[in-house]
Amino acid sequence: MGTALVYHEDMTAARLLWEDPECEIECPQRLTAALEGLQQRGLEQRCLRLVAREASEAELGLVHSPEYVALLRGTQALGTQELQALSGQYDAVYFHPRTFHCARLAVGAALQLVDAVMTGAVRNGLALVRPPGHHSQRAAANGFCVFNSVAIAARHAKQKHGLHRVLIVDWDVHHGQGTQYIFEDDPSVLYFSWHRYEHRRFWPYLRESDADAVGQGQGLGFTVNLPWNQVGMGNADYMAAFLHVLLPLAFEFDPELVLVSAGFDSAIGDPEGQMQATPECFAHLTQLLQCPGVYPECPSSPGPLLDEPPAARPHKALAQDKALTALGRVLYLLDRLLDGQVSSGIAATPAPATAATLDVAIRCGLSHGAQRLLCVAVGQLDRPPDLTDDGRNLWLNIGGKEAAAPSTFHVCVPLPGTTGGFLNCVLALVLPLAYSFQPDLVLVALGPAHGLRDPQAALLTALLRGPAGGRVLALIDEESTPQLVGVLARVLHGEAPPSLGPFSMASPEDMQALMRLRGPLEPQWKMLQVAASP
């Protein structure tokens, strides 16, 4: 019940056989550098290693036309000049006699990963694949992509495992138009993509990459594009996009499986992407995606699957080395999170002593190395009277009485009465405050009659693992039900929280209360400044 790593060395076999400055950056080193980074850090050995298999032509046919599959099969017998001529019929593509084999392995790797998660063999996984897939369309190669592995994986999950809702997150710096086209009329797949757009001046230069392309027919509203019209987007921008755009939609959609087209040309160090998001940011994004990625009927509660090669698109050798190094670090951090290498715990306290115990816990945390401590108290729990606003602690009370003297470091939030209100509170206020504060340790205290349902308490605790790198201590009433103790233990161990159940919209009163709270806090907290209003 850990993390799978799927790879096959044959995926490095295809390479460019002629001069083409646009295509030469799609090289075997993109794959080998990523694997070497995992091996050097000892992470490969900690994963369940799966050797990729070739996808069958029937599996390729879940997305691609028979004529297109036959055309690609025929490339195995073509000479260099014929391959070059065929490649010229597509945009930014080259073919090699081994391309068909490599592309079938890339798809097969994604399918193996889906099967491993859905059968409970692993909780989540990473597929290192080449060639990539998200630009590939039903009958056309495009942008280095031959077969759309993530789209085939989604269709496979629906067909073989009976899923009804699959979320695909595409954080490559280029729009995955192939995936969008395939699912634009399908309400069973929610597709989210952020990408460099610059008012259609960045590849693939498509009108349908803009924000108003939201699907069609029955799939209307199930395509979500977030086009970046400038470069230099950083950690706060990416986090805000998740907290205020993707995650609210994802929780309402309630996916049974999450697939990620994880191209890392959207990370710092890639000269074509020109973005500033750090590897640590992608680790946090991955952890956030594990929360809505729940399939309640599967004993493993699947988290996200990362499918797409770590893309580096530099134009100079030195820049390529830099991008590949940054890539290895991204994968290292993602693998640590997926593997659950965190320290956390639960402490049960007598109900009358909860506040006193919380006071002791705060002081112990601050005196034993925590420079910045976040306490999220739920219910009627008073802030310790002599706790000062010295910048080392942030007290956030949900559902308690309003503070006599609220401040930047003392925030009281009414407990919303609906699922939507609760999610807005957590995503639009609690998490932006937590990430802005950057705590070393998080204390989650559930007081007597705290008012949260078990899935809500689990989700809150799971999401708060991110800001402090997993260092979370949950304090609960010793009279709490075994069900609550069990679900908190599981999320602190790295499992996804249970579904929140049927979605209900936030009430106007809850929204107004949240806006009133955010306003005075925005000048002090950067993540609230960047984040759009809910």
C-alpha cells in the first residue's frame, strides 16, 4: 500500500534521426535523468517497481482511430527519408522506427498504474513515460505526442473498473488540447489545464485554449482552462489557482480517480516556460490533489496518478542540464509526499482539559524547535490568555465565540452550515492563511461539540498537512468516536479523506461572513492578496 513507479528502458529507444531544432529537445535524456534522480536518492527502491507493458491496439482504440493506429504501426518499416516526410505532416513531431513500440509502452505504463491503484495494490504512483501524450488527438500526432496516454487511461478506468467520474489535471506549461478535444463533450471527465497563453501568442496558438472554452454538449462546464497571459507565475499564483479554481470544482465533482499530466516545463528553471514555481510548490499541489481523489468503494482510496514525462524544453545544452536537474528535484519531492514520509500523530485528551492541554502543546511546540506554530481550534476553545501576537503563533478558531480583540494572528471564523460553505471557509481562508504563515508545526484541536462531521474533520486535517510538511498533531476529546479517531489516523498516515457526501451550496450568509473576515486580513497575508475572492 505505497507508491508504484512504472518505467521501461525501451522508451528511450526513439530519437531524432535528422536535423530539426524544434524537435531535438525531445530526447531520451528527459527520461533517464528523471530515473537517475530517483535512484540516486534511494527512492526507486522504496516504490513498488512495475515494468511497463505494451498497450494493445484495442486499448489504443479507446481514444484513437483504427486508421491512425495502423499508420503508426507502419512506421516500424519506414526508412529515414520516409519517416521525415511523414513527420512533416504534423506539428512538432518526429517518428523513428521504434516510436510505435515506445508509444505503446507509454500508454501501457499508464494503464498498469490505473490497475494497480484501482485493485488496491498501491495507493498512488508515478509513470515515467516517453513519448508524451496530452497534445495527441484522435487521428493526429502533435507536439512530440503520439498516443494520448492520459486520455486512454481515463477511458480504461471507466471501462474496466466501472468508474463514473475521473479528474484530469494538466499542469504542463503548454495547453493539452488533445485531451480537451477528446473529452469536451463528456461529463464523466473533468479536465483542468493551466498553460502559458499570452492572448494566443504562445504555442499551440489556439483560440480554444482560452478561459471561455468550457466544453460542449453534455460536457459543457467540464473543461476548465486557466490561461496565463504573462510569464513569471510563482508559487502563490499556482496555489491560488488550486485553492480558488480547481479544488472547489474537484470537491463538487467528487472524482473517483485523479490523473495528472505532469509536465514540469511550468516549473522554475525552464527557459521556454519562464515560470517561477519551485519544486516544493509542485509537492504541495500533489498533496492537495490527494484530498478530492477518493473512490469510497475501493479499499485503497486512490490518490493522484502522475502520467506524462517530466518535460524540459530548453534550447541550449547548459539550459537543458539546468532544467533536468530541477526536474529531478521536483520528482524527488513528489515521490517523498506520495510515499507518505511524514511525521504526525493524534493525542486524546479529557474534554475539560482540552484547552489546558492545547496551551501546553503550543508552549511545548514553540520551546522545542518550532519557530512558527499554527493552531486550528474547532469549537468552543479559548485562546490561551497569555499567548502573544509575536509572529510565532497563529490562532485560528473555527466555530468558536468571536474574539474580543481579533488581530492578524488571532482569527475567529463562524462554522458554516453547508458543505459548500465549509469548503469555501477552508479553501478561501484557512489554507491561504496557513500557507502565508508557513508554520513549522500545526496543531488541530477538536473541542467538545466541535460541530464537524467526521469527513469534514478528516479533510481539514489532511489539507493542513501541507503547510507544515506533514508535521501535524491532532488533539481530540477522549470521548470521540472510534470512527473519528480511525479516520484521522488514516489521513495523518497519508491516506485520502473520505468523501464529504452530497454537495450543497454555501449560503449567502456564509459567503458574506467569509468576505467580511477576508477584507481586514488581506493587507497582512500574501496568499489572500493573490487569491481571488471566492
